Amino acid sequence: MSQPNRLKTGGRVDRSRQLTFTFNGQRYQGHPGDTLASALLANGVDIVNRSFKYSRPRGIVAAGAAEPNGIVQLGSTEAGQVPNVRATQQALYEGLTARSTNGWPNVQRDLMGLIGKLGGQFMPPGFYYKTFMAPASMWLTYEKYIRKAAGLGRSPNENDLDIYDHRHQHCDVLVVGAGPAGLSAALAAGRAGARVMLVDEQEEMGGSLLSSRENIDDAPATSWVEKTLKELSELEHVTLLPRTTANGYHDHNFVTLHERCTEHLSDLAPSVNGRRQVRARLHRVRAGQVVLASGAHERPLVYGNNDVPGSMVAGAVSTYIRRYGVAPGNRLVLSTSNDDGYRAALDWAEAGREVVAIADARQNPDGELVEQARSKGIRIIAGSAVIEARGEKRVSAAKVAKIDIAGFKVAGPVEELACDTIASSGGFSPVVHLASHTGSRPTWNEDILGFVPSPVKGMTPAGGAHGVYALGKVLEDGVAAGNAASEACGFSAASVSQPNVKNLREGAAVALYQVPHLKATLRGPKQFVDMQNDVTSAAIELATREGFESIEHVKRYTALGFGTDQGKLGNINGMAIAARCLGRTIPEVGTTVFRPNYTPVSFGAIVGRHCGELFDPERYTAMHQWHVENGAEFEDVGQWKRPWYFPRKVNGKTETMHEAVSRECSAVREKVGILDASTLGKIDIQGPDAREFLGRVYTNKWAKLAPGRVRYGLMCKDDGMVFDDGTTSCLAENHFLMTTSTGGAATVLEWLEIWHQTEWPELDVYFNSVTDHWATMTVTGPEARKLMSELTDIDLDKDSFKFMDWREGNVAGVPARVFRISFTGELAYEINVQANYAMHVWKKLFAHGDKYGLTPYGTETMHVLRAEKGFIIAGQDTDGSVTPEDLGMHWAIGYDKPNSWIGKRALTRPDTKRTDRKQMVGLKPKDPKVVLEEGAQIVLDPNHPIPMPMVGQVNSSYYSPTLESGFALAVVKGGHQKMGDTVYLPMADGKVHEAEIVSPIFLDPKGERQNV
Amino acid sequence: MFYILCPYCGEHREEEEFHPKGQAHIARPEDPENTSDDEWGDYLFFRDNPRGVHHELWVHAVGCRKFFNITRHTVTYEILEVYKMGEQPSITAENYAAHQAAASADNERNASQGKHQQGVRA
Amino acid sequence: MQRYSGFGLVKHALSHHENWQRQWRNPTPKKEYDVIIVGGGGHGLATAYYLAKEHGITNVAVIEKGWLGGGNTARNTTIVRSNYLWDESAALYEHAMKLWEGLSQDINYNVMFSQRGVLNVGHTLQDMRDIQRRVNANRLNGIDGEVLDAKGVQDLVPIMDCSKNARYPVMGASWQPRAGVARHDAVAWGYARAADALGVDLLQNTEVTGFKIRDGQIHGVHTNRGDIGSKTVGCVTAGNSGVMAKMAGIKMPLESHPLQALVSEPIKPILDTVVMSNHVHGYISQSDKGDLVIGAGIDGYNGYGQRGSYPTVEHTLQAIVEMFPIFSRVRMNRQWGGIVDTCPDACPIISKTKVKGLYFNCGWGTGGFKATPGSGNVFAASLAKGEMHPIAAPFSIDRFNTGALIDEHGAAGVAH
Amino acid sequence: MSNAQQFDTRPQGEIPVESPLAYSMQRSGTPKAKAGTKVTMRERPFLGQLTLRGGAIVLDEALREVLGLGLPGEPLGLVQDKAGERSIQWMSPDEWLLIVPGGEEFDVERRLREALGDAHFAISNVGGGQTVLELEGEAANEVLKKSVAYDVHPRHFPVGKGVTTVFAKATVILRRPSEERWELVVRRSFADYTYRWLLDAGEEFDIAVEN
């Protein structure tokens, strides 16, 4: 029979349309408007899962975010798999395919269940801490099996085909929850003219009103919902977001919302008109005020075998009947501690099903709902509770007995009532999760037997979220909260008339959490507190016996509240049980701090568009397209894509990097090469104190650098360690152009600013980044001058345009600054042109350069060439622990400058003035064919037993086609005094390389080549 | 995530536009050469790190690029005030309690006049 | 102490678990102890245990303002490794590693130390240089490790995107097979139980409100439960160390930052090692329960709020999805923050102070959990002998004035 | 005089010129408008752009003299001449961005330097380093909300305002010169990323690129 539990009428599902879905391989029918859970219940599917630890059969117990058991694997294709979907929050769609996450071979006949039955006793909390210890070597094996048994759903093993999005939102008032309180609040704030966002996690807005028995303005509450939503949707500054969960409440009213855009349609987002739609959207909201109208969660009672399918939270029973038109059983026993629970029995009876009895924990229940039940002839057993459920795969009976709550014992005979459903209500817990995300701890309110939010700046709770439950009061409270919020944002309160709601006379509730049993907790049937993690009252009792007295200890030892539901149903009950065991009150035991997320959010939604090619910006120079077209391999340098080398095809075979680099190096040393150096940071420095400033931030002297001249500079931090270097040119007396390393551009600019703004504001100087304005190309090699002379009007004569001069003129018809600086040791011209003209100049250089053998080279060749000259790369040859002295750069240290430049003082600290510090040297491998490994450690005695004392390491190492040998830059303890010594480099493969300590300048130590 | 009033831009901006730069008011010794190793080490590395009111240097890095100071509570993360370089804080660890008392009295007065607590954007 | 074993578990099951003993006592503070440890986290409890076990000093109090193991012990991502760059830190973390390897048996508490290996992935040429340098240093220091190329990484973690198309393609990794993860809470509880059994008093909900210092010598502490005397006090209070030091009139080179972490919902086993990337900035492992345990760097500001800023979480997950695109549909369950006391050189302070008899063990930054046994062990030895253990000696607070820093930023670029 | 060097970087004669987006448009394409197009993107390349640093009073005076357009009176202000061809945007208490038609910038800089005389100021030509992207259309706001954390609601971002802010993982200068049009001043090296991001974010609104 199709949908045996579907009622003929009622509910908000569309019975005119059928949806087919598959659960555990079986096909079922449901309707639009169903959740997967309601559809499963309609079809009489009792067992939706097996429990985590004991493999007990489990059914649906709740109707929303609090559901602990109905966790399924969704997806009909591999890429569409979604693990751990909560069936109570998943809208049904045509073709939905879901499976239980546990149970082998299936949930109906699960073999692990046997182990649960037999082994349950051997798995008290923390059992794994107490065993699996011998022999030590076996733990990894034990662990493999423990891991296999754990986990819920599974990750897809194909890449996600869907896309996700973000929206940065700003509003005056964010209202979380569109139940009666939230709708009222949004209406008030919206009418006041505030920018309002109203969000609700459910498929439709209305919250509890969608399944309410009550009337508003003498009409079903849903009419009021419709009317209110209509008005809100017509207000210009109000945004309504259904299917959107507020997950995280962060500092200063920053709230993250997770909008499920197409998850209710398919496991892969359908495209519309060929356009991809997003699967989910993450809203990052900065709200002026937050109205927390998140309602309350009903607590189940904790009785024996309370996890047998057919056991449900009372409110969920009502929701399934009234909202989905599903009666999840035939014969109901209700166990309640309060009036509210009666709604389930009344709804059940009105659905034409049998209410066997109501076990009310109170001695004299007398509220209006109680009267209604009595008048329907429903049997009410006062002062009693369901103490145990019977049945294995479905409830078959409820054991009801009189109980003595204060004495925590059963106070009368046990009556066994045949039934298939047990609903329970232990009262409500306000949903305080969001309010505690920013560190505010909820406070216990004895009047409502629940925790309420403590004050959070900019947040106003409304309705059930702070324990206001009666509908009339809730509507009033919502308006007040909405007005308070909009007023705090500078608006005038709006008038919202109070709708007509009949207030029910309510009897007082009684505090009942764990139901006493005939047997002591440790000996009685299992009473589940946290169903997802199989935490029982006995486990909590045992934990307290073992000395775990802090609630945090109890939680961690038992895993209470650590599930994907974060203990929405179980936490308060668990705390109450711990309090009982410890002889304390609930507020004494305290609460725990809730953490984001309120409900889980896919990584994809949090990542948004920041994935794949947009994971991080790729920065390009003006010549990038040329590099791509000419086959460059690229190196990631910070965010830049820099040509690494330009492999050529030779006889149909592409050069290896070694071949390409050798060719490029030779071209520069013998003919002429060209490098795109545009990524170097460039800072335009102007002002009368620019020179003074340079003298303070560089280690060397700047007082006498004349316009037209360039100087190399070294920068330290005030701890004396080198952090960047580069050249700075004097453009005019008060005008300099500083270059930085590629990676250091932003850091150096901020460094200059911080010193100027915080320490030396009296210096008149401005810094502007011009990194992107200029494109830089380095033409270098013996033929550079010849090539340049064909394209420029600048006088290139070696005496008028000397090494470390700069000149301006035209290159290929484009105004350019040309710098005679060299990072290769060869004659070199660094051409700067406005970036928009760079491609033209670059191409012109090639057009003229062919005959000189102009060869483009990349960063690898640049590194070889500069290392041959002993030039450092900050960050490669330095690591934050290297001083200018360590680098042997005495010539760049202005000890006698008038100011105490940054880093100077630190160079005379006891450790920095040691002579046996690691100092930069060159290393020449004894075997010229050997290229030492970058990162190889240097030792003096390779036969020393491990641990072997290390005296330094190789930082840069290459093969030099010019030297026809490998060579390296390294640091060695006291290296400057060890020239000619032999050191050893023991490698992973057992080989020990020998190398000689030499000067780090391998080529042309006098600098004649660059000076020609 | 913080919402920070930039004293130069004159409006609140998202934390993502700013970088924290450590404790504020760390002045470089006037005469480094005549500073002892201990004093130099203190200047470089030793910080207050209070649990409570803290004065911090921030920079509006993706914005006006100006450095400024924030007085912030390191437990509640509440920003108590922002002030420009060269200015001194009016709220300090010493007067914080008095300041809070005054602020809550203000709030109560406002509440009794039918006004509500000021929001972060108000 | 009731001995734990599989057999014992069966025996207890048959008696309905009614005979389990308390794992530790709840003693009343004595007036005077030989040694007071301030801070009942993993490091403090380990210190107490080794004082009692290895040095015969059992008249020891551990004073904890909240619950045992409730600070960073309870909030870290449980990674254990010893592949540090510099000799000093390598010695310290390797000392810890060796203790980890026999810890469950030593304290008769299964801390679930799972030596599933840790990969530190490199994405740039400089990453690879740093990896080579570190692994070479590790090898010569007797620490296991090898350098893998991209294919080696792919073979070890088939689900990782090691393709050339990635924004920052994987170039290789360092691999320490002996590294892994452990169950953080169990470490605190195991040490607590073992220390208690040797006579150590564990004083929970006891807050130190000041130090008794006379003539430059420590004489004990003031607490909310009265004064407790001792001539030797070791302060092991992690994120709160700066605050504690201030009470003793000592300034510290520490800044306490939020360090955030997060877990996914539990999923079936899919990731068998720990994967860390400094460059795309995130790290990940899978707990025995099935959660993906994920973290990244600290937030840049000081904070004692046990929470940080949301963009850190976003960037972390972007990095994870960049490395593991198949996790896009896995869902983040929970995020939280710890308070890490960071030193300028990313190395701890294990040191005497200017107050005689008052010692600090702090500044572990993001590296505290993995060092727990080693830290406790060398700190206990130092407290017992009044002289810093040779492994601890380089971590003196003096280094910030002499300049002899041990800069491990390369190793700790990503928090772990 | 300020004793700084001014350098006219514009060539004489016909020299091929490439905007920062030349490569991006070729590689990522320039989608044409469709019936459902709700947002249009357009590059305005090769404008003259000068970063002005200095005191507000002297700069204001000099600008009035040279351009007949003074500084915006408030932080985050953006002022334009009548034709909308020349604009000055507040960037920082001592920094403004001056945008003029391409080619005018050198003459403007020269005249400003003359007018400013001995005052302490700085002028940097940044025109080669950034380009201007325009967004227009009913979904322009939505595309911006996907991309920048800054509040672009008209109540908060009226015409005549400009800010520097985070754009995805890059930085932009975001300006609102008129009711219907937004301008993004984008750094050259990030232009491709910004362009690709906008195409991706604009896909659901059938973004079109005019060039």
C-alpha cells in the first residue's frame, strides 16, 4: 500500500502531485511539500538508520534541525553524493535517492546490531581509553577496525560539479527565524523603514504557526502568516530568505547565513536557460541589530529504550500530522511533563487515531489543553510517566508507572500499554545557540526550566528564544523586539496592532528529564540522552562516578552533544542527569558554550567562488601573453606567474629545464638575454626628507647619491636581520625610486609607512606604489649595448652612461627610464616603460635582437647568473636569522651614519656579534658534476654518529655552464674564516658529497664584465 | 569578525580591510646606541599581552593605508575606542571599570526614556 | 590504581560497571607542597607525573582554575610530529616523540597515539628548498623523514589534487612516518590519573590569584581556596602565561592569539595520514570518529575569547578544498578557538625567572600538544634539580635579550 | 619647486598600446549582450591617473587653479567636472586620485607642480598601473555584493562616493559617479583576476562586455 500513514486530508503537502523517491533501494511515493522524513513516515518506514556505537535500529524522532537519527547519504550519482543529510530538513524532490549511513548488510537486518546487543555492555564511555593497549604495536591495527565502524555518511570520490556563491550583506535589522516572533519583529522593523533581512531555515516561513492548532484574528494562523509575508515582500527594504539558516553569530553582529538555493530540487543543481545555478549561497551579513527569534526545541523524556522506532518528540508528532498530513503510527501513548505535550494527543485523536493514554508526570494536571483531552475521553494517568518502551524494530508497548520525581524512583505498579508510538515532552529549551557563539554564556531560568540568552550587544531575543511561549505574548514580544532594533538603528518605532489571539490557560510544568526506572540506572534498560552518539544516562552516571565532574568532562568522556545535531535534543537532559548524579542543580553544573555552526554547512558553500582558477589571484605582467605564446614554464612567486624558463623544441623534442637554463645562461654570458623584471616592487618616494628617510631604513649610506645615480640597499628589521634588498635611484634631489624584491613589494611599502606614520612623522616624505605602472625588462649580456643602440636615443657611451647610472630617453619610440644595474654580472640595461607600451617595446627588442641572439630567460637562469656573482635572494639566502655581517656585506653597513638606522643596535647584541655565526660562503663541490642539493646540511665530520653536528646548509645551488661545474651559496658557522676548508654533505641516499669553502663570488670578482 | 571604525575614513569597515600590527605605543628608544641589551630586547619583543583592555596598532591596509590605534577588550573583543596616531587613549585598563559603569548608567537612562541600547552601527 | 585492560573491562561489564574507581581524587589543598604546578593542562599534568615517577617528588599540587585539560589540550587538532628544523627544537620534539611512543603503556591509558605519518606539502620552489633543508637536518638529528615528489604524495594520498592545473600545484612534501595524531583529552586524563595514583593532588576549580614572593624567592601562591605554600612553583598556563607572569612582576615576550580549528561531520574513513600545507595554508587529518579535523594559522590580533574571525575559517576551507576538491560537499560541523601564547621566534620558553624557585613553561604557540610528554618531562627534571634540563636550556627567556633566537617560523607557519 | 622629477611616459606618434585587459579579453572572451542581460561591463582604458599627496588646503587651491575643480570636501568623496571626464577622489587624509582624459596628465602634473611651488607634496603618475572598469545594469549591485564586503546599498553608497576596499582576494577602488554606473579602478596585475571573477559572478545575470 502506498503511503499507509498519509492522512486523507490536512497538511500543507500537494496531494495532487506524486513524487517518487528511493530509500535504501526501495521506491516510495511522497508529495511536494514533504520532507524526506515526512515521506518516509508516510510510507511507514520505521527504521532509518542504525546507531553509531550499538547498531540499534533507529527511526525519526524529531521534525527539524534537532533530529539525531535521520541522517542519510543523499545522491544518485557519485559527484552528487551528499553525506549526512538530515532527513527532517531535506525537501523531497522527484528522483531523490537516499541511503542509511550505517547498517550492514542493511538497516533492517544489521549484523553489527548483534555486536551491539552482546557487546554493548563492554562499551562503557571511554572504553577505548582503557583497552587496546597491548601489545603497543597493535594499536594501528585495532584503530583500523575502530575507524571502519565509525563515521556516518561518506565523502563523494568525484569532484563537485556544482557551484556556490557568496553575498556580502548589510542591513539594519537581521531577524533570525520567521515564526510568530520573527514575523512580528520583521514587520515592525520593516514598517519603520529599516533595511531588514528575515531568514528562516525551513522550506517555508511561518515556523510553529505552520502546524499550530491556534487561530489568529479568528482565522487559522497560516492566514496571518500569508498576510504578513505579503506585506513584508512588498516593503522595499525588506529581504526575505527562506531555506536559509543562520549558522554562525560572530563578533560585532557579523552573522553567516547558509541559503540552500537548489538543494530542494536535486542533488545536482539544475541549470536554467543554460545558466548554472548555485547549489548554496553563503551570506556574510553585517547587521546593525539582530533579533533572535529562533524559537525553542522540545526536549524528549529520557526513559528506558526510548530509542526504539516509534518513539518521538511530542511536537514532532503534531508537526507531521498538521503540516505534512502524516500520522506516524496508530496507537499513541504520550508521556509529558507539561501542557504543551497534550497538543500531540489532541492532534492524534483528531487525525482519527487512537490515543491509548497520556502519562502526565504532574499530580494534578489542569490546564486548558488537559481539559480538552479529558473532554475527548482520553485517559490521563496523572503522576506517571512512560518508564520503558517495549519492542525492537518498532514500539509495541509502553510501560507506564507512577513516579516520584523528587525521590527519583518508581512509585507504583507498572502498567504495560500496547501501542506503536510513544510521544514525549519534557518541556522546551530556547534555541540559544547563536547567542552564545560570541562567548556569552546562557543563564538558567527556573520559571521556564530552560537556559535563556545572556545579553549580547546589538542582539534582542524574541519569543521562544528567550522562553516566551504563549502565542499572544510571542506576537507582542516580536513587535517590541523589532521596534527596539529599528530604534537602535535610528528609526522611529512603527505601529503594529496586536492580532487577536485567545490565550490558553496553562498549568504549571514539572521538571522531569530522566525518568526513574525500577532498576538502578547502571542496571536498567538503556536510556538514551544523545541518540546520535549513543550516550545513555548510565554513561553519564558512570562518568561522574569516575571523577568527571565538570560538565565539559562529562561531555567529552561520553561524547554527549558532539554529534552533527550538537545535542539539540539531549544536552539539557544530559546536564540534568549529571546534576542529579553530582547532587547539584543544573545552573551549578553550568552550560556549555555552543559553537558555530548551528547546523552543518558544506565546505563548498563556505568556499564560494574562491576555488579552482579563482582560488587565489594570478598576477600577470604586461608581457604575460608573449611568455605564454613562447612556451614559458611559469614559477609561482607570491601571486605572480613569472616565466621560469623558456624551453625550446629541438628536433621535435622539448628541452628539459637543465637544457633550457644552460642555453639561456650561455646566451646571457656570451650574447644577450632579456628578462621580464616587472614584478619587482617599485616605490616612488618624494619629499625633502626622502634622503634622510632612506638613510634610516637602509643599512648603507644615501647622503651623497646624486641624481642620475643608482645604489644597492639592504634593509634590516630592528632585530638586525636582513629582510629585503633592492636598488634605489635618485631621480631628483627630493625624488627617489626604490625597488624591492618581488615578494617584498607590499611588505616593504607597509614597512616604510609604519616607520613614517608611527615613529618619524616629522619627516616630509611620501611613498606611492608604482609597481604596476612600470614594466621592467632587463637586457643583459655582452651584446646588450649594440642591441640597445639600435632602439634608443640615450647616449650609451660607457663613460657617459656608467654602471649604476640611470638615464631617460626613448626606447623603441617609448619614453623610458633605463638603469645600468646588473643582477647577472654582465653589461645590463634595465628598461622601465609605462606598462601599456611594454609589449611594443618588448617585441621591438626581439625584432632587433634576433641577430644578436637575444634570448628570453626566466627566473631559473636569473638565479644561476646572480648566484655565480654571489648576489643574494632575500628569502632564499636569508631566513630571518641572517645579519648583513653574516652575508659578508660589510660594504653595505654604514656604522658611522649619524642616525641609528633600523637594525644597527641589534648587531651588537651578544649573539649577533659572535664570530662563529653562520656566515655566507660559496661552496665548490669537489666533483664538478655534482650539483649540491638546496637544503643539504653541511657537516665537518661525516663519520660522526647520529646526531651529527651540522654547521650550515646550502641555500642556492646550480650547475653553471660558464664554470662547467656545480656551485652553491651556503651558510657555514664561522665560514668567513674557513676559506679553502673542506666540508661534507651527507645525503639521504647515503652519498657524502665533499665541497670546498670558497668566496661566494664565483665569476668576475672585480666586476669587470658589468662595467664594460 | 570585527567591525572597525577607521578614524580617518570616518566610517565602520570590515576587519578584512585592516591588519593588526601588535601593541600600540611601543616607542623606539631615543638613543639606541646607549640602550642596554636588555632594554633593546624589551623594546623588540616584550609585550603587555593583557587579558582585558588592550591598546593596539592597526593599519587600514585596504583602505586609506593609515595606521591608528584601537583600544579593545581582549576577552569580549569589544572595541572601546579608536584614535589616531599621536593621540592618547581615553579608556585604559585603570579607568575601564568606571567607564563601563558610566556607560551602563547611560544605557539605563536611555532605556528609561524609551531608548534602547545602541547597536554597533548606531 | 585500578589497572585498565581488556580483561578488566569484561569483568566490570559483568558487574554493571558499578565498581569503576574514580580516575583521580578531589583532594583538599594542603598548606605546603614540595612543588606546585600552576595549570592543569597536558603539560602541567605531565610535569606532575614525571616529577612523581622519575624524581620521586610526590608531594605535588597541580592547581587548575577550571577543569583538567580544559584549555588548549581540549582545543587543538592533535597532531604529533617532531620534524623541526633547528637542533634545539628538534631535540625537544623528538624527546617528546619517543615518550609518545610508549605513553599509553607507561600511564596505562590508551591515548590512541596513531603513527599514521604527517605530510608537509610544498607548492613552490622555496617550499621545496625549506623541505629539503628540514628533512636533511632531521635525518642527521636522528629523526625519521624523507622528501617525496608530487608522485610520491599522490601515491600516499590518492584523493589529493596533485595535478598541474591546481593554482599552486603540489611539488612534493616532507614525510615523517612516525608522526601522527593522538586523542587529546585522553592525554590529560591519562596523565592526571597516573599522577594522582602516585600521590599528586589535582586541585580543580582553584584559581591562582597571586604569587607569594619574598626577597626574590617564591614562597607559594594565593588562590581562591586560600594560600598554598611551596618553594618551587612551575607555571604552565599556556595562553594565560602573560597574565600569570604579570602577577609575578615579570614581563614576557608573549602574545596570546586566537587559534581556530574546525571539524566536519563524521564520514567514513577516507584520509589515512595528516596533510599540512604552509603555502595554501591549511592542514587536515581524520579522527577515529570520522571527523575531518582542520586548522590553519592564528588570527593576527591578541585575544583571550577562544574565538577568532570568520575569514580565517573561510581561507582554511578554501585551502582544504583546493587540495581536496572532493570534500566540497562534506560539511563543517563545528569550529572553535584556543588561546595560544606565541613567542617571537615560534619556540617555547622553558625557563627560570628572576624570581628564585619560579619557573615558566610557556610560549608553545601552536606547537604545544605534540610536545606534551617531552615538555612535562624536561620541565619536571628542571624543577626537581633546580637546574634546567639540557634539552630545555636553550629555551631560556634570556635569548630575547642576547638575540639567540631559535626561529622556527618555517616549521610553524601553519599552526598545528 | 618640489625638486622632483616629472617624466612624460606617453610616446609621440603611433605606438601600439595594450590595456591591462587586452590579454584577458582575448583569452576569457567578451560575452555579447543577450535578452536576459542584467549587467554590462566596460573597460575605460588609458585614462590619465595621478596620485596626489599633500595638504588638503594647498592641493585644493592648486587644483582649482589648474583644473577648476577642487578637492572633495569630505573623506570618501568623489567630485567630477561637468562632463564627468575629470574626477578627484579622496583616498586618504593626504591622498587623492585624480583621473583625467588620457594624455592630459602630464600637462596637469606640470601645472600642478608649478602651482604648488615649494609646498611639501608628491604627485605620482599611476596611469599605466591601473585601469577603470565600469559596471552598469540592474544586477550591478548584486554582482558587487558577491565581490566586495563593502555596503553598496544606495543609502550607504550614494552617488559621489568612492572607497578602497577588498574585492574577492584583490583590492579595488570602487566609485559611484552616477546613479546607474559603478566604476572599479583595478590594479593592472590584478586586472585579469578581477575580470575573470566578474565574468564568473555575472554569469547568472548574463553579463555582457562592451569593448
